Amino acid sequence: MLKDKVIVVTGGSDGIGKALVSQLLQEDARVATCGRSQEKLNALITSHNNQHLLALPCDVSDEGEAREFIEKTIAHYGKIDILINNAGISMRSPFNEVSLETMRKVMAINFFGAINCTRYAIQSIIDNQGSIVGISSIAGNRGLPGRSGYSASKFALQGWMEALRSELLDTGVNVLWVSPGFTKSNVRKAALTKTTSAQGKSPLNEDKLMTPEECAALIIRAIKKRKRTLVMTAQGKLTVFMNKFFPAWSDRLTRNFFYKNGVLIK
């Protein structure tokens, strides 16, 4: 079903994005991806030698770089069928301590990064009646303490995609947003502190979390089925349910999960 489809995955050199690239290539798709680390991109190319993979350096929060990446992809493959806006970054700090620079950086990558890439890919996607996919988070359904900037960026992403879906309703383009639960990756180590430096460690036991490969497989299945939304993990689905029907209780449960004795621990 995805054979010879041109699929763009932003942030494809690590985590969920890397797993998506690998599995899409196994589906015989023609994949273009980007990332900020040339070293990681080179390793990705080496591990998928002789496959249809275009990997380019790009900071999606920079409109010029995002436009160049999309234009090079179309020049290379002739079109774009599916765009997966996966590139993202997290943060971890109480709001009353966080720098506004951290808040702006998270929004620039998670929200405007998706907007930048989609704006320059959208006509090709419309022409091919393809799909636009946004990798959101449970934090886009339920604001998470210590991650106010991250939650804001994901709520913004989902609101924008919902509006986009309505705009594209008669074009044959499918719009899907994905809300993974906690997934084993480097995202918590790379999450920004209150001063924009990386956290350097994860507050969770990563080995007990969903793997990027499991997450990618579910995303690809949802793309094939042209689903509207995908919420992952039992904990994630319960969080969304509780927040919708028991919001006050959800506030307390969420607070208790992330805080201990008034201190942010996760």
C-alpha cells in the first residue's frame, strides 16, 4: 500500500522518527528525512544503503531551511504523498522558573516546524490526495505539569491540524494526529531545562516504556487506514478519558504522578 509512495519524516535520525524511516523503507516507500545532526544522518544513510532514502540536514524551526528541505525532496522524487511532522523537543521545568527562551524554542520546533514543512509541501500532497500526519503527544490532550511549554506546543499542533482537516475536507487529503504515550527514546534526556540546556537524564525507567519500533508500527497502520486520530498505550487512553469526563479528578491524579512533597520529580 505504501510501495513507491514518497514519504517525508521530519526528525528521522532518532527515536520514533528513526523507527518510522526504517519501517517505511521496509514497505518499499521512498523516504526523505531530516535532522540537525549530520553525524546521525550519515549513520542512518549507512544503515540503509541502496534503499530509497534522502537524508538532509535541516532545522525545521527555520522557515528557509524547511522550505529548502521540502523543495529538494520534491526535486529528488518528483512529489510528496505523505508528510509526517515528527521533529520535536520537550522541556521540564515549573512555569514559574522557566525562561521564556525555553518556551519559545519548544514552540518554534514543535509547532512552527510542522507549519513550515507543511506550508511548502501541501500543494504536492493535495495533488496526490495524500496525508498529513502530526506526531503529537498525550500532552496535547491533557496539559502536563512541568511541561507547560511542551503541552502548549502540542495543543497548538492539534488545533491547527483540526482546522486544516476541515479546510482540506474535499481534497482527498487525510489529516491524522498521533498521541503516543511515554515512549523509550532520547526525548527526556534532550528535554530543555529552564535555561534551554539539555536535562541529560530521564526521570522515568525507559526500559518499561513502549519502544519506538512499536510506536512506529502503530503509526504506519493508522496511515494505511487513513485514520483521524491515534491515541496510544492504556495509560494514555485512560488519561484522555479521565480528563474528558472527570477533569477535576484528572488534575489531582496528574499532579500526584509528577510531584512528590511539592517537588517536580518526573
